[in-house]
Amino acid sequence: AQVSGVATGDLWVEVVDPRLVEDDDEFRITFSNNPTSYTIEDLKPVVNTFNARLNQFISMPNTNINEATFSLTSADGNRVFTREVDYELQAPAGFVRAIPGGAIQEQESVRAVYRYFPLLNSTRLAFEEGNPFFDGMRLYVRDVALNLDEARTKWTSASKTNYLASVKPFNGVDRNKYPADYEVRFSNTVVDSSSRPGFGYIKSNFEVWEVTKGRVPKKQRMVYLETVRNDSLWNPGERAIILLGDDGLVQTWEFTFTPPAENAVAPTTGDVYFIATSRPFTAEDAYSFTTTASRIDEVQATNTLDKIRVVPNPYVVTNAIEPLDLQNPRDRGQRRLYFDLLPKDCTIRIFTVTGELVDTIEHHTTMDDGKAFWDLTTKDNFPLAFGVYIYHVDAGTLGQKIGRFAVIK
């Protein structure tokens, strides 16, 4: 979630290894300028107890330690040590050493508490690979330039008018672009007028409000340039210029509305034109997210037991997943099939149709590996005969699955 700033760039956290994702761990992403870069801070304090060494650096579990959050105490927490008096911290490398003559004794058990930066000052801003992994995840970022967002700049869905709009930075000069979103709210009466005496107090039947997400909505000061009729009223086709700030000395975006050649429907009360911009990341932008550790959804796992299958089924002489015997190319190699879509922990028993136990397979693996391979060899180490077989999957509290497969000559 975006906690500050108004940037519209994209961030995406890819979960690479769900097993390493911790539960209820909050991360904060901040940006810097010149050049644009970003940093991730893990907000979950790291607690590390170790035996201190005089004049010998001890490695902490993490590098890029946030110095402002680092504290070192005795293991029981009763004594607080002072940096540069009792110990030295090399935060980027994650090294700590006790200083001779300080309050820390050789091999004394001490406790370090700190936060750290899994990613520091990355300038990868085009969704490219290259950021390091952290807690089983990797961050991708795509920045955008300050521009008019033409896809989102349009009449709102409830508007009835069909007037044509044109929006650009004042006088078409790029430096007049301003990172904000606006609503041009029309009325059937006069509701606003120019804000600068030098341009005359020209009245208009619309107001302009800044509605940028993350900022308090605010009515904008305006200037209207009479180019159609000198009647002290805004008319379609005349330029409307949005002013910045309370003094109104800086021009930002300008727009015009013109009627279509035929069947024009003039804007009135309820018609709103939305002006959107794309906005790059700045030092004002910050984001946060909280992780949830992987877990077994027992209800879903029970419901998916019926999806367990044997591949291939039927097994006909051979199949493409069987490994080759590289030492003897003329040998067909080991026969193999597999049970697919298995739960994380289960026991597979294979029986003949008369109920004799053929083999037992114990499947205990990670959540993302639902396959168990079998070499078509009985528990007595004999090749499996052709025929139909029954398999029983016992998943403990999750339930059971019974199915059959065939081995065809």
C-alpha cells in the first residue's frame, strides 16, 4: 500500500520461494532522488545473541543494518552498551566488535537488536531482473515520466455531454507539467471566475478541483483567456489555465472544450471531466506491505484429494518421462510413472485387485511438489506384472483417495 507520496509507478513483489516467507513481517519501501533509487527496510526487529570478542569482528545475520535502530545490551538486557565506547559497528557489512577497555568482557554473551535493509539504493526502474532475493521474495519496480495520462483523462461515465476536450501543459511547455489529478466540475450556473486581475474577472460555469490520491481535495485558482468573445464569460473554445498555489503565479496545465460539429450536448450540472497524470517516484513516496507465511489450507487440501491421478494411465510399455540408461543405450532403462497432485504429506499403498499389497510409497515433501515417482517394482523387488491395480492415498486428517491404474503390455 502507498503510505505517502503521489507517484503512479508500479511495484510488484514476486514470491520466489514461499517456504522462506515469514508470517506478519512488515516491509517499507522508500525512494530517493538524483538519481531515483529505492530501498527496502525490514521493520521486524532482528534479535541476535552472541559471544563478544575484543578486537575481533563478529558477523551479524544481516548486512546493511539500519544504524539508527541498532542497540547492544548484555544477554539479560540489564546493561546497555555505548557505541564507539564499548563496541564498534560497521553497519553496511554487518560487523560488531567489542572495544578493549570498554564495558564488554571477552566472550561475554551480548544481545544485538536492529532492523536492516534487504535492498539498498537500487536503481532498477524498468521492471528488470537483478534485485537480490530477500525472505523468498524479489521486488520489481517500474517508474514513469511526468505526463498527461491520456487513457484516464476523459469525461466520467455519468457525464452526458459530448464536448471535445484538449489538455496540455501551459503553452505546450513541458516544464509546466504538474504532478496532480483534477476534476473539472460543470454547473448550469456561474460558479467561478478568474483569479488574477491582469486577466480580468472572467466568469465560468465550472470549478476545477485537485483530487490527487494522497492529497486533500482543493479548489484550484484559474485564469481564462477570452479568444472567442469579450463578454467576461468563459466560452467553449477558450483556454482555461490551472494556477499553482495560493498566490496563483505559476501556470500548470491548460485545457479547452469545444462542441462537436453536429448534435452538440453542452456540459451542465453533473458533468465532470477528469484530468489524470502519470507521476514519477520522488523522495516523498513510501510504500509498505506485510507478508503471510505459506500454510496448508486443510479444507482446500481435502477438496483437492479427488484430483489425485496417475500419469500415465494406462501405462503402456514405456513413457516419455522415463530416464535413459546412458551406460547401456540398448537397455530401456528404469520404468517409471508418477502420482500427481498429492498433498504435502501422505502414504500411497498399491494393491492388486485381489487386495494383495504390492508396494508402499511415503510422500513427505514441500508444498510446491505434489509428485511421487514409482519405478513399477514391488516391495519384494520384482518387476510389476501387467494388469489393473488399486492405489490408496492416506493423507491423515485430510482424508483418503482410492483410484486405479492399468499397466498394459
